[in-house]
Amino acid sequence: MIERIQQAHAFYCRLTGQRVSLRFDRQRLWFELFRAGFTEADLQTVIRYLQREIRHGRRNVGALKLSNLLQPDRFEEDLNISRVTLSPPKPPQPTSPPPPPPSPEEREAARLRGLQMLARCRDEIGR
């Protein structure tokens, strides 16, 4: 387990560009994260997600602090959110095609109905 923790810590430092010592308290945080069932692939997913969110101004750079990142509850939430946002949006459901345009005869009939309605309105207003 200690070798796994050292590798994960070095990986974290490489991905974030930080040089953070691996003291006992930090080893314990790594141990708890791995004991909760998270993997190095999960770590990479969360770090990439947080970096993207920070670049877009939606998250604070403090989200990448080791003491914040390695909290199992927060880590799980960020991992789940990263998976949701990485999924492409579902394509819109196909709709029925618009009806065909009216034929010239149908347009002429509609025009005549409109003229009749307009004439009736004029007659009613004129009374």
C-alpha cells in the first residue's frame, strides 16, 4: 500500500505541478481514499475535471489542495459530477417533419376566405 500511495502522490504532484511533501498525515489521507475504493484513474479524472473547472472560473484553485481533494466524500462528489459533465448531451428527439407548403389552389382559397372575413368585419364596423 505504501508504494501505491507514493506513486499516487507523485502522480498528483505531476498533474498539478505542485511539490508537496508526503508526510504521515498525507499518507493517511491517501490510505483512506484508497480504502474507500477509489483508484488512480479516478484521481486523474477528478484532477482533470477540477483543472477544467478552475480554468473556466467555476471552481476555486483551492479545490486542488491535497487536504481538500483527498476527503472521500468530496472526492466522490467531484468524481460523480465529472462523469455527468463529461457525458455529451442527448440529441434532441426527432420531431415530425413540418407539413408540406400549401398548394397554389389552397393558398388562393385561404386568401379568398381572408378577404371574406375582412369584408364582414368592415360591414360590422360600418353599421
